[in-house]
Amino acid sequence: MADTASAEDVFAEAKEATLASKAALSQQRTDLAALQKEFRERSRREEEAMAKIKELGDAAESFGARALRNRKSAEESKVAARREAGAIDAAARQESRLAAEAVAAKAKLEAAAAAAQEEKAKRDRAEAARAAAEAVERARLAEQAAGAAAEAAIKAAMAARRATAEAVAAAETSGDPEAIGEMAPDYQAFGSISSSAADAAGGAEHALEDPTAEEPGVETLALPGTAAVPEPR
């Protein structure tokens, strides 16, 4: 009975470790969702900045167009008044220079915005990939720890079950049916514990084998109201 209690304690600890690992995974998913929300917020701010840059570029383009219109007007004034041709020419050249500078400034702003956006995208992708890799690694380590705890519970249950089977076999040899009746429920309980532990460990590959399955000269005996117990041939 003490072995049964010990195996149940080990199984309970393994179950708690499994629940803890699931909670850790849930927290990691929550953290990842927070990172994604932050990434979307950053993208929104960057889009607002890009819209502002575009607005400035449009203003510069409008200024250039206005300068070009002024130049045309100056040329028309030159035809109308040749005496003011020199002053009008100077004004037109100045306006052309300003228009070219505005166009060049717009091109520089657009290039700087594109470079900044590309650099931001690279940083965001690298940060997201690093966060995802760290989350996967933490989940893997937690799963390994839970598997190790469940494996320990399985081994303890196997040892306790073997001990019970040997005690039942010894009682059969001694011809004490009352002892067999007392031990049979323990033997059945170890079978239930081992099955539960195998399920917690991750599937049928961890299921416990019958400790008497490969022992020659042993067969099972089922008593009324008890589990099957080994009987020496």
C-alpha cells in the first residue's frame, strides 16, 4: 500500500508538471499575441509617418508646379514687355532652380522613406523570428521536463506493480487465499496507475507491460471481486 501511495504521488507530480507546461504554453501564446499587437501598432505609426512624408512631397510637387506656371507667365510677360525682359528672365531662372530643388528634395524624401520602411521591415521580421524561436524552445524544454517526470512515474509504477505481482505469487505458493484477496486490489490499482501514467507521458509507446507476461511458469488467477493475479504453475 505504501508503494501504491508513492506511485500515486509521483503520478500526481507528473500531472502537475504537465499542467504547468500547458499553462506556460498558454502564457507564451499570450505573449506572442501581445508582440503581434505591438507590431501592428508600430506599423500603423509608420504608415502615419509615411502619409505625412507623402503630404510634404505633394506640397513640394505643388510648389514646383506653381513655379513652372510662374515661369510660363514670366515668358508671356517677356513677349509683352521687352524692356523688362532681363528681370523676367532672372525670375524665371530662379523659379526653375527652385522647382528643380523641390523635385530633388521630393525624390530624396521618397528614397529616405523607402529605405526607412525597408529597414523597419527587416528589424520587425528579425525580432518576430527571434521571439518565435525563443517561444518554441521554451515549449520544447517544458515538454521534455513533463515527459521526464511522467517517465519517472511510469518506472515507479512498474516497480511497484512487479513487487505486488511477486508478493501475490509468493502468497499463492504459500496457499494463503486471504493474502491473495488483499493484494489483488493493489495489483489492479497499479495497472490503472500505469495506464494513466502512460497516457500522461504521451501515448501508447510508454504503456507499461505486464511484469508477468514474459515469466515462464506463471498464469493468472481471477478471484471473485478481485483483479487477475499471477498463479505459479
